[in-house]
Amino acid sequence: MTGMLTESALHKKSPQELTALLYEACLTRLEEAIEEIENKNYVIANQKLQKANDILHRLGAGLNYEAGIIADQLDLLYNYMADRLVEANLNKDVTIIKGVIQQLEEIAGAWNSAMKKNATDPAAAI
């Protein structure tokens, strides 16, 4: 499949890059779920929402809790978004999914900005 990373390519990614890929994959699944709901393909929409929820749980499991309060806040946010997706899935509610997408896009944007800053500013990585 085009667009899919090979296992060896994944092993070459940093944890930060893998997190960015998880955000991207989650957003993709959510957009696909909206499309499936709009097309009344509820079984496929259910699968897409479950995959997005799995990704949110992986993101939460990958948090470094020694990083302090930000990790705790992200964990709460991931859990909140996961709960909202369960509700959206039960009711096939596109509005809830769009809200989760908006929140996740903000987090992903901040994550990508921080990655770029660390890549271009060696002092920021220290």
C-alpha cells in the first residue's frame, strides 16, 4: 500500500516522530469515520472510530510521567477524547468527532512545532 511505512522504516523513527505519525493516523481515521457516517456505512465508521480510540490509548500509554504535569494533562485529554469518541460512535455523531479532530489538531500542531524547534535549535534540546 502506498503511504504505509515499512517496519524497518518505523524502527528508524525517533519516539517524537512516531508520536507525530500516531497523531496523523488518528486524524485520518477520524476524517474517514465522518465520511463513512455521512455515507451511512456505520460498520466501517465503527471500525475507524475504534482504531482512532486505540491510537489515543497508545498515545496515553506512551507518555513519560516523569515529564511532570503536562504528561498528566495529556493523559486526561486523551482519555476525554477517547470517551467522546465512544459517545460519537454510539450515536454516530459527526459533531462530536469534529470536536475531537479540532482538539487533536491543536495538540499535533504544537507537537510538530516543538519537534521542528528542537531540530533547528540545539540549545532547546538540552
